[in-house]
Amino acid sequence: MRWIYRLFRFGIAAGILVLWYGWSSVALTALRTDEVSADAALVLGAAAWGDRPSPIFRERINHAIQLYNNGDVHKIVFTGGVGLKSPTAEAVIAQQYAEQRGVPASDIIVEDQSRNTLTNLTNAAPILAANEIESVLLVSTPFHMRRALLIADTIGLDAYLSPTRTTQWRGSRPYFLTREVAAFLYYRFLW
């Protein structure tokens, strides 16, 4: 019986350590911004509402436009397929939004088939190669950065972090942090 109790205690301790690792990885990475230039900004998709980006997606797009206007990137790659609230792919809506704000169509690349972070990045990889884009600044919300970087590293992208700092949260930050910790731990240990 004693070994069962010890095993139980070990399991609890291990679980606490894994949760701490996940939380600290996501929280600390959310604070990081890589001050580098890259070939392109790679904007991870988010919801679109009808023919316009959701507030969270809009801030990602605006951030990429700012990077482009500052000369930190030469191209913008928008990712995201058709979601639940729009018949148009997220990436296409982002492209239209950016073009309306002065980004030339020739400097925008669209990946319009993905449905989640994993497919945003894996679908974008061959598009990046075809367009001779070797390095990217990942653009998303701060809590999303750790998982996105893990996936980018796993598939061999030369990726740096450029999280939005103007995200308009619809809901609580603890919810988004908890969600990203769970997603990061899934990709880190089970994927």
C-alpha cells in the first residue's frame, strides 16, 4: 500500500511541475519581442466576422502593417481559411484590409486553407519556400507565441516573435492564458 501512496504523491508532484513549466513558458514568452528584421511577417489567422476581421485579428493585421511600414519586413503572409462567422477565408479578409491601408498587393501572400495554428504554419511553409522567404516574424497575440514558436521550430521555420501589444481581449486574460498553457503542453508532450 505504501508504494501506491508514494506513486500518487509522485504523480501529483510531476503534474504540478508540468503545469508550472507550461505556465511559465507561455507567460515568459508572451513578454518577449525579438527586435530583428525578417523577410516577412507571418500573421496567424483568427476569426473574421462577415467581411471584416475580429478585433483580435484586426490587431494582428495592424501590427504586421506597422512592421511592413517600418521596414522590418518586406512581405506580409496572411494565414487562415474559412471560419464559422464568415464565408470568406480569414487570410483574404486580412489581405483586403491591408490593401485598403496601403500595402501593395504584390507584397502580400495569402494562405487560405488552414483552420488552426498547426495548419497555419505547416501550410505556410511551402508557400514561404516558393517565395524565397527564409525568415519570418510570427505575429499573433502574446499568449499564443510559445505554441506558435514550438510548431515553427518543429517544422523548421526560421521564426522570430513579434506579438501584438494592442490586443483587445474579449474575455478574461486568465482564460486565454489557461487555454494556451493547455495547448502548448499538448503540442510539447503529445504531438
